[in-house]
Amino acid sequence: MSTETVTLSEAAAKRIAAIVAADAEKSALRVSVEGGGCSGFSYKFDLDGQPAGDDIVIERDGATVLIDPTSLIYMAGSEIDFVDNLLGQSFQIKNPNAVASCGCGTSFSV
């Protein structure tokens, strides 16, 4: 497995911290990669309470992101960002491994 890790932008860390602060049972954002989507793989975002035993835990400015080892293979070297623009608010993953992605930014291929 690649030793490159996933990073969080300052904007993403602030948004994650605000989201989990509103739910006493959740303490982290879980990001995973699933098969499917218009480009082959898609990102999935869920709130989670505790990391699983083999999760990679990424922390910044009071925010915690959990990624399972299989998803990390596809996400190594990526940055998780939070974008707030005219198109709306969303988490976006800047993935250097993706050779193609869809217009919505939630699916990709490697």
C-alpha cells in the first residue's frame, strides 16, 4: 500500500467539525470508495461514531476523518476539500490517482 496519506483542507476541517458538533453520537466523517458511479468508482460520505480497528484516522483542527484501508488505496495522496460556491456546498476530493471524473465530482476512474 502507498505510504501517501490523505489530507484535509482547512475549509473541510472546519465544516466537518461543525457537522459532528451538531450530533452527539457522531465524532467523525467516514469517507469510502465504492464501485459504481458514472466513471467507475464513487465517493461515499457518512458520519460515524468510532473508528474500526483498521481505519486510517486523519485529524486536523478538531475534525476527524476515517478511511478504511481498501478505500485508501484509491485515495492515496488526495486532499479532501469543502467548496461553497454558486453551485452549492459540497465536499470534493482532489485525487491525483483519478484519470477521469464526472461533472458532479463524486465519481472517478483510475
